[in-house]
Amino acid sequence: MTYIESIRGYPYMPKQQLADEFHIGKTTVYSRLKEIEEEIRNGRYSDYAIINDGNIVLVNVLVFIDYMTYRRRLREKNTRKYVPVFNPAEISKIIGWENKPVRIEGV
């Protein structure tokens, strides 16, 4: 017998949870979100990267990981052109959010 095992996490987190998950200060999260908003305006990320509805602010975890990974290069004019295109599927695979076939022998 074969079945598909699906491992996923919730793709959005509030600011405090991001700070806790990544072991960074809430102030750092706030400043990174301002920078991510700039990248949304530049077209790197879609409008769905940050859900902002008044007091409800949720951040796409895959966007946050990508931005933290490439932040230094994105901030520099000469190096940002070498940053790979945002690939949420690749990040999902790396962090273990994936579908994989599982075979059970003898069933």
C-alpha cells in the first residue's frame, strides 16, 4: 500500500511568534517587515506576503525566511541582481513542508 504523507506548517505567523521562532527581538521583526514591504513594492514578493488588517498583522513565513537569507544582498544595489528569484516551493522543501509517498509493505 502507498499513501501520500503531507507535512505542512501554518504559512502565516504574527510578529511575536516570528520573534520567538527565530530567536530575534520584536524590534528586529518590525524593521524587517518594513524592509519586506519595500520589496513588495519592488515586486519581489506579492501583496500576500504580509496580511495587514488594522491590529491583525500576519507574515508569510516563507517570505520571512527568504528575506532573512538574502537580506544583505537585497539591500546592496550591486549584489541584489544576483539574488535568486523567490521560490517558496524550494523553501518549503528545505524546511520539511512537503508531500512524500510512503510505502507500507505487506498490507
